[in-house]
Amino acid sequence: MKILVDNHNLLGDFVIFLPTLIKLREYYPNDEIHIIVGSNTEAEICKESVAVDSIYIMNPDTFTKSQYFSIIKKLRKQRFDLGIVAMAINAKKGKIFLKLAGCKKTVGKKLKGFFKNNYIVRDSEDQNEVLHNLEIIKALGFENVSFSYPFIHVSDVYMRRAEELLQTANESLISICIGTGDFYYNHGKKFYYNCKQWSLKKYIELKNQLIDSGYSVVLLGAKKEMNFVKAQNLEEELFVDTINLINACSIMESIAILKCSTLVIGGDTGLMHCAAALDVPTVSIFGATNSLLARPYSDKNKVVLANVDCQPCIKEYGVRYKEKAGVCNNRICLENITVDMVLEAVRESIG
């Protein structure tokens, strides 16, 4: 049998899906498994973590219509018997894509009419997305599916590179992921808003207190995060006395740095899922999004919440399930989280 998995989404979504992909290989050891991912980073993680027959890349932010139909043409030649839509993918769009790709049968959420899947994944409003994705295996008829946490393997090449970047760090290293993914809602056009970003000034106070306590602090992020810092003229305050690697290393290098860390702190973002998959303690700062569904799935994760009545205002999971309700001018779910609350979670995690 030939199986096609559609998970062309963001880094965190891929890490969340890894236990399901590993179980899929376990239950179909002699069948072909092909997967679509969102970037070269996910493809590299996939190659290191699980045996698949081929990997296709479809970046959801840059893929053009001509590229879309080109990959469909390639996939149709494979004559797939089964198509699987990962839970972070829009269910209807995923179903259409798999049918266009020529999959004879599909696995996904409960839909009606043309969109109806052959195997239905049980919907859940109170399951972490790691567990929700594992429901795919149960939908295929396998019972008593054993659980496994997400796991990432980091090659020696990247570990050596991390050691080079961290030469000035001491053994007590805390990584801070200062950024989060974009959210938007559709109202004729896309309206972007930030519902997950904790205050940079609070990150500055946090890193200062950590350094005063004897920790080395490394800052991680990409170009977007660097622009965010510069827009607020906070480069000097944020970067002083830290190992600043914002927009200075690749995602795979960042993941290797996470593996070297004593603890990782950040918001609802993909690198936090990577840290959990490396079995590193994490402290997650959550605002409008649903921590029950989206927190890094690990027994070493601490979630910091303001516990306000309107939280979470975005109850579903997935970067493209957007609600206008999430747009507000008084983000008390994040503003009410203090530095002391985060430090308390740090102490509970590593003493």
C-alpha cells in the first residue's frame, strides 16, 4: 500500500505530528509512506527521526498556484491508496488536495458530502494536538495504540555548531525564544494581529534577573523577531550580557542550542515544541491561544497563564483557524503575566 501524509504546515505542527508518523511506520512497516512538509527544516527533522520513502516540500506561505498543480501532477503518478490529513491542516482543503493528488481513500475529520472521508478521526475539544493526531491511527482500525512523546534527533554536525556558538556560556544555560507565529483572520482580506507575544520589556527584566542568578542566557529568533526588537529600539537593553543569536543562526542550529539548554522559555511557538521533543524543561507563556491544545506536550513543561475570564479567546488549534474574537486592544491575558510568575515556573522546573 502507498500512503500520502499531508502536513505542509509550520515547524511546531510537524513536531506535534511526529509521534503519529512514527506509529504509522510501526503499524505499516512494509508499506510506502510519503509525506508533504512545510519547509526544508521539517524535511531534515523527518529524515533524522523516522523512515519515510519520500518527502515533498510545500511552504504554505510562499507556494504558488503553478507549484501547487505541479506537485499534484507528480503525486498523481504515484497512485496512492491512502491519504492522511494532519489535524493542523484545514480539513476541507486537505481533503481536496488529497483527492486531486489521486488518493483512493482518505483519513481526516468528520465532513459532509463531497468532503466526506473514508476513515473518520474522532474530534476533540479538550485533547492536546499530539493526542488528537494519534487518533488518526485509531481511525484506521488499530486499538490500544501506545503513546509516545514527540522526539527529535539532532545530528552531530549541528551539535558541534551549537558548541561553537555557545563557547562563552556556562553550564547553566537558559534559552529564551522571544517570538511567536503570526495570526490572522479573514474579512475580505487577511488581517494580521499578535495574540501571543509577551512584552519585550518583561523579557528584558526576566533575562536580567536570570543573569543575576548566575545563568547564561541565549536569545533565539529569526528576522521577524529582530525587526520587532529594532522597532521598539530595545536592542541594547535586550542584548546586553546575553548570547544574542536572533537572526544569526539557522533553525536546525537553534534546535541544537535548545538541546544544550538547561531550560527554555518562550511563548506559543514552534521552537518550544522542539525543546519539549528534546526532553528539555520548558516554561511556556500563553495568551489568547488554547494552552490545553497547543502547549508543548511533555511532563517537563510548565505553562504560565494569567487565568483571566476571556482566556482563551481562540479556542481551536491551527494557524489558519482564525477568529476575529482574538483581536483586542487590551491583551490582559499577557499583560497580567508578571516576570515573577515566570521566574516561579523556572524555579519549579529546575530549582
